[in-house]
Amino acid sequence: MEFVDDIARKTGQANLLVVEAAKASRALEIGKDTGLFSVPKVVNLDAEAGVLEFERLSGLETLLDLAVRKDRRLPELLEKAGRALAAIHAELTLPQEMKHELQAEWMNCCDDNVFIHGDFACVNVCFHDPSDELVILDFSAAPMVGRTATFGSRYFDILLFMSSLFHGAPYRSVLSWDAGIMAGTFLRGYVKAAPRVNLNKLKDNAPKICRLQRKNMWHLSRQRAPLRAVGYILCQMLMYVRFCLFLRKCGP
């Protein structure tokens, strides 16, 4: 992402940018209709040049940033993030030609399959202090699922967000990081907005997100110097175990 004055510019494959622009524009409408969140407005899409431009919002802080400094507004924002994701799952639609399924293991029964955010992590959910709004970014699918997916199990987005709260723990705070409390607050917000969601299916889908996180963990560790990689893996493995234990307790 490149920032030029009041523009956030993204470059990439034309087909991916076209889908991201459509998702972000529809999500902006959903956010306005529900009053739960905002999305940076698409100001220009040049598919031929592979350029997508959004309005740049100054003063954004990710929910991870707020968690690190133990901001008192965080619980309310996490609960709101849960309700916002439920609204996206309920209202987001795309043309048939943009309907690209997650891997087969994530395609559950019809009631659970929805158009997804695709990379709903705590670094892509922000608080905009000037407007006092929750802001959701990056409607392209996560690299771990191939960037193209737009449709599949709602539990992918839910589990990815909760996993990001655990795996986002800073080294210096790993032992005191309240990821379980944060994930529980987010989950309560989602269930409040979508009471028919079956929490037992979180457990059913847990092995899938854990496999993806293990692969991602080793991939990211190889991008670090040897000593840093060791520290990173130790920290991530601790949070991985805590995340798995948290998922075992999820349910009615």
C-alpha cells in the first residue's frame, strides 16, 4: 500500500482489485445502513493499470494497537466488531462471476456459507478517533487461502479474527495477553447479532484454522533471522496452544 496525500493506493492483479473494489463498495453501504462501521471509499479503479485507490483516513489505529496499550474502549469495539462481521455475512452480496469458493473443507452446509470478508484480522479492523467509528479495511482474501476466495463458511472469518487476537500478542506481553477475554467479547457481539449461529461448529472448524495458522507460522518464521525466528516460533507456539484450549471451551 502506497500513501499519496489523501489517497491510499494499492497495486496488484487486475482481477483481484476489481473484486476487492466491489466488496469494499458494498461493505461501505452495509456500514452506513447499519451504523456499525465504515469502510474507506473507493475513489479510483484502473484495472488495466492494476491500480486501486481508496480515500486515506488519518488517525486510524488497529484493534491490536488498542489492545497493546489496554485502551478502555477496546471491549466495546471488539463487541461491535463481532456485530459488524455478522452484518457483513448477512448483507454482503457479489455478482455470480465474483463468487469464488474457499477450499472444499471450508464449504459447509448452505446456512453457513456466506460472502466473506476474507482477511478479517485485528490489524484490518480499526478505530478512527476523529469520527469515533469502527473502520474495516482490506477486503481481499488472506494469502493463506489464496487471495481469490469470496464465498464460504462464516466460521472462517470468525475463527481468523479470534486467532489473530492470540497470534498478535507482542513478545513482551505474551504471558499476560488476555486474548481469551478479547476473543470472547468479539464472539458475544457476533452471536448477539446472529443468534442462530451454532457455536459447536467453531469446534468442528477449529482444526482447519489451526492447520492454516501452523503453515503460516512456519512461513513467516523463515522470513526472519535465525535468532529472531526462534523467539517468534516460541511465542507463536505458546499462543497457538492457548488458542486451541480456548476453542475447546467454546459452545453453549
